[in-house]
Amino acid sequence: MTPEELPSREELSAIADEAEAAAVVWLTGLGDAGLLEPEDKYPWTGACPLVRAMYNLRHMEWHIGELNALLRERGYEQVAW
């Protein structure tokens, strides 16, 4: 993939906004009771959808850290938290 093929900051921001909206729909759609039901679809992520959501947050955090390390190694600006 060439640098020209990579998404712009604006495109990445739009992707992040879409992901956030999808997560809100998923979480609110399940409701409190649904978040605590047994996890059948992805059992390796935890016992219930709430634990799966926490697993996904931690997994994403890991990859953001990897990307920040790559930016730092190359002398680029890192993601501001």
C-alpha cells in the first residue's frame, strides 16, 4: 500500500465516528440484561457481551499502543490522549 492509498485523518476520523455509533447502537440495543446474558457467539472473549465489550476495548488499546510505538520510532507525532 502506498502512502497515497492510506486514509486521510479526516477519513480515519469518520471511520472512528461510525465505529462509535455502531458500538452505541449495539450496547444500548442489548440493554442491561442483554449485556449480562451468557456469551454464545464469541465465547473466547468472555462470559457475557459486557466482558466482550471490555475485551474489545483492551484489544483496541493494544493496537493503538503499537501504532504509537511505530510513530515514535519514525520520529512522527504520536496520538494525543
